[in-house]
Amino acid sequence: MKQTTLWARMLRLTAILALTVTSAANARLPVFEALDSASGHPTRFAQCPQFFVDGKPPAIPASPKLRELCYEAFAILHSGETRTPVYVAQRLNRQTIEDADEKRATKFFADARLPRGERAELEDYKRSGYSRGHMAPAGDMPTPTAMAQSFSLANMVPQDIQHNGGAWAKIEQDTRRYIRRAKGDVFVITGPVFTPESPRIGNNGVGVPAYLFKLVYDQHDNRAWAHWQENREGERVGRPITYEELVKRTGVEFLPRLVVSQLN
DNA sequence: CGGCGGGCAATG
DNA sequence: CATTGCCCGCCG
């Protein structure tokens, strides 16, 4: 008898703990609440044009489950269909990289700004065999708030564990190394690519991308290139592809045409 | 080789 | 939640 009582207590405690966890995670991110209450709806890119070249976000065909989310140091176009980002945009420069020395705060959380029917939950990734792979990397974040926000699952895709810690991590570090030596702003857009055969994980069916890309545009030098990686173990860092090739493969024009016409 | 940076899971 | 220990790959 005593044992069942103990079990009941522990279960209750666990439930309370889970609730506390959720609210505490959100409470620690006051920026989210401020943006939400101010607008009354999920944030729009109009509120954070600074992350896009000439303030112009890439045009994506309309879809009911696409949502635009602004964060302190990046912006996300999120898909409620795959429950992942479509792309994540950043504007970086030497200064932001020098500021990116925050201690890594590994606290992943489901993004409360997204409806439950559209977002990934921690449970979806747990024991899925895939890691939670940042699109905007934690290592890029210039402030503690930005660091915390980067752990939103809205910024994640299910990524092969070896790829995430291997070739992909190297690409992230190479990109930071490049920006550290850049003369002006560098715009980076990172995202997943799915195929009809792409698997899904968890009760919510979070999409597992077949490929990941990272587009880098150096505004000062008018140069752009992209890394294109298969989301698999054993993938190596290859030679970057051209912007045109990226557009061909994704069907998305990420940069304003005027800018593209002037690329070196 | 050790340090670092990308993660994971178990425990209180 | 926080803490801890662990894995792995890359780099100097």
C-alpha cells in the first residue's frame, strides 16, 4: 500500500515538475512574450528586416502553416507541416563574431509562440536516433538571450549525429572564421531540404531533411556561395556550390535579384 | 595528445 | 529544473 502511495506521489511530482519546466523555460525568454503581446499574433519579418539583404526576406510560395518568427539575433520562417524551419536568416560581421563568446547553454525547448499543432516537441527528438541540429548555430550568438533563443526547436532539424558534430560543425566554424576577417556585413541563410521520401520522427512527425544548405553572402565583397550537405553519417565538407546552383536545387531565390545581378 | 564544440542520457 | 558523466569528430 505504502508503495502505491509513493508511486502516486512521484507521478504527481513529475507532472508538476514538467509544468514548471515549461513555464520556467518561457519565463526566461521575456523577449518572446514582449513580441507576442505587442503584436497579438506571431511575429512578422517586418519587425526584423535587419536579418535580410536590403530588408527583403526570400519569397516562398504561400502556405497556411508557414510562420515568420523574429528573434534577437536571427529570423525563422517556420513550417508547421515539417515542424522545422524552412530557412533561418542571420546578419553577422566581425563584431558579432567577436561577441559570440557566450557560454553554451544547452536548454532546448518547444517554441510556445507556435501552435501545438505546428511545432516540434522535445519528446519528438528523444530517442529518435537523430540529434537536434541548430540552423542558426549556438556558436554564432552574441548575447545570453540570443544564445538561449537559439535552442528553440523552431531553430532545429533532426540531424544525423555524426554529421552534426562533424562536417556540419566544421562548416559552421569555417563560416565564423570567414566572417571574422570580413570587412562588412555577411548574411547567412541556413535551412533543410526535404524529399517526398524524407522520414519523420516522433508523435508529431517532425520531418527529417535529406539535405542541409548554408548560404553565405558577403555584402562588402559582393560574393555568395553555399554549402550543400547530405544529412547522413560520413558526409564530408565539399567544395561550395554557386548561388545559382543553390537556387536550382531548392527552387528558392534567397537574394534580391538586383543583388544577384551584381555578384562577383 | 588534449581541448573544444556538436551532441546524448541518467539522476536528484 | 540543474547537474553530471559520456560520446564523437576536428584541430592545433
